[in-house]
Amino acid sequence: MKKDKGLQFNIMNKSEFIGQSNADIEEIVLATFVNYPESYFKVADQLTINEFSSAENRYIYQAIKELSEVSKIDISTVTDKLIQKKYVEVMGGVKEGFDLIIHLNCICDRIDSDNHLLQHVEILNGYAKRRALTTLANDITKDCNNMTDPQDTVNKISTAIVDIQEMGDIEEFDIHKANREVYKSLEPKTEHDLIVRTHLEKVDEFIYCLEPTELIILAAAPSMGKTALALEIFKNQIIHNVEVAIFSLEMGTTQLLNRMYAVEADITLSKMRNRMISQDERARLNKVVGEFEDKKFWIDDYSRKISHISNRIRKFVIRHKVKLVLVDYLQLITCDIGRPGNRENEVAIISREFKNLALELKIPIIALSQINRSIHSRSNKRPTLGDLRESGAIEQDADMVVFVHRPAYFNIEGNLPEIEYAELIFAKGRSTGMGMIEIAFQSSKTKFISNSYEEMKAIKQQQIGNVSSLPDTPF
């Protein structure tokens, strides 16, 4: 490895990359930058030093890059920069008798137009990606031979693949293309456009759908029903033939399926737990199980580390075309990437990882979160963004934050009614705004129900008192 005052790179070992470079095109691109300085800025975001395979071309590229930030690019300024930074001397030491200035003048004499620059840069991006993949393959072999922990190697692969995917992907802003996308987004959806809905009528009326790239945080105090709501959304995707996956860090697969099947078969959970279901209920259960057997959904109840969960999400989306992922819940995930410190930093890394995954894979991700227990000690039990555990990072990364609130749960003087008045509080919504949805909750079946206006009003009057209008938004 050659070092020289701020410039550091590996000189490519030609034997490792046979056929994976094109020095002629590298020289054409560099000469185009020198002879037509404005051309550099057209593709600057698509190039790094990795696109250039030989030491001489890398030194010239670095000189051009440094000049672009402070001065004009031309043959004189580039030559001066190469001498000033002692790249000429270093190159002469690498290749005895090699004159970097003569090399620069020779390649610039060959170029008399900047045509085909974009195509040439695209070719260099391709070579750079292949070299990066070859290097990664060699690193994997070395790790395996050195008995490195397989999970560490998998984590390295995942990070490297994302970096390789992004090489050369920067695209110039095009207002005409952007405006076409705006009009396209306003067109009525057709049967060929997949729309991921919750299939809870009132929720979908408020948000319309779950948008790709969104991180949705579903938060509540313990026993409020956030898992029940997540399971309802999960179940509804399965019923409507949308590929979906859920990561359950709190319940096992059998427990999760028991709850989901019980809701769909209209059987109380206590009967399922006590194995006291009637013949008619078993017939309904058998029918539901049969219907779900041919559906495409996935449950993961053993992943605990964020690196493993991330890799599994990529697998589900790429291999199985999953359109929605749910995670139950954030605070139970172990952070094994980045530089974990205290738990607040770890949760920040985890929430950022989920947001990046949503952006990368272009899917919505619903992540459940606990809220601080301090809510129990105050008179107003309705949650706010400040109640989120490690709220700064979660709130910042989330596109939408939804709280589940059941006022009757905090009424310690009476028993919980069979049908409860509940609130879904949209405390943050980048594209939806804030608001509240009033919904019914059936505790014996842990099921949320979209009631009619009049039914909801009657439930609310019975449990909270007289109300003059609905909805009674907290914002």
C-alpha cells in the first residue's frame, strides 16, 4: 500500500483481477475531464478512486478531484497538482522510468470531444463492481479458512453488498421525470398496482395505505393491544394474498398462530388456552387452518440480533417477494452492529437500520415499541411522543408513530367491558398528518373492530360519559 500526504489506496494486483479493468477507457475519461472541465461535474457523484485500476490513473483522478474543489481543471493545473503533491515522484518510484506528466499529456492529446462520457463511466462502474465482488469473495474465503465466526462474515457480506449496489448509482435530478412521477402518484390505482392496506376500515380511511419505504412505529404500554393490532394487520395481509412476514421476539410461532386462528375462527383465547373448544368451534378452527395453509406468509420467532433480522428481511423480500414486514418488538432486539454503547444508542442503531431497510427494499416496515411506564403515574394516561422509550431516535427515524390507547384499561374501579372503546392516536405522520381514530376492542378475543359511527358513539358514552360529537381528537 502506497501512502502520500492524505492519499492512500491499494495498488491493484493485476493477477487478482485479470480481465476486470479497461485502462484505455479509464484514460479516455480522465482526459475528457482535463480537456472538458465541465464534464467532470456531470459524473462526479458516480465516480470514486475505485473506478480506476492502475496507480497512474488513480493519481491523476485524485489530482482532478482535489482541483475541482478549489480551482479550475486544465492541463496546467492538473500538472501542477501532480508535481505539488509529489505524485510524480511517487509514481516514478513505483514504475522505474515512468513519467506521469508525459503520460497525462499523451492521453489528453487523444481526446477531442466529450461524447460518450456517460457510457464510459457506466462501463468503469461495472468493472469496479466486479473487482469489489472478487475482493469480497477472497475475503470470505480467508474468513472461512481462519475460522472466523460465520455471523461476522455474513454481516460483512451484507454491508459490502449494499455498498457495491450503490456504486455509480447517483442520478442527476430531472425535473421532468420528477413531475411525471408526481402525476403518476395521483392516478387512480388499478388492480395491477399492489396497495398494502391494514384492512381496518377506519385506519385505511385515514392513511389510505402503508407506503413503501415507510417505517411505522406502533407503540403502547404493556397489555394495551399493540401485538393484537399488529396480528390483525398481519392476518389481513394473508387473507388478501399479500406476502407478509413477522418477527416475534415475545411469543413463539404456536402461540402466535393460536391467537391469529382464534380471532379468525371467532373463538375466545381462554377456550383455546384451556383446550375447551366445542365441536362447532373446532370445525371453524379446522376450516381456518386449512385456508391459511396455502397462503404465503412467514413467522420468525428465533432471530434476536438486528444483523440476523436484517438479513432475514432481505431474504424474505428478495426471495419470497414479501411486501410488508412486522417486528414485535424493538426493545427486545439485541444490537450487534455499529458501535453499541448504552441502550439508548443501541435502540437508535436498531431504528435507523429498520428505516434504511425500508428505503433499500422499498417496503413498509411496522415495528412495535414499548412506552415508558411513567404513564401510569400521571392523571392523563393518553400517550404522547415523549413517552416512547429512547424516544429521540425512534421518533426521528419513524415516518409514522401510532399509539394504542384503551381508557377502560386504566379504570381500576371496574372490570373491563367485553367491547371497549379504544383510540389509535397518530402522533406523527410525515404524509398523513396527526389525528385520532376511534375503534372498538374485544378483549376476550384480543381483536380490534371497526364499528359504525353510531355504535362507536354508544360504546364511548357508556364507558367515558356523554359526548356531543365524534371524533374527539386529542390534538
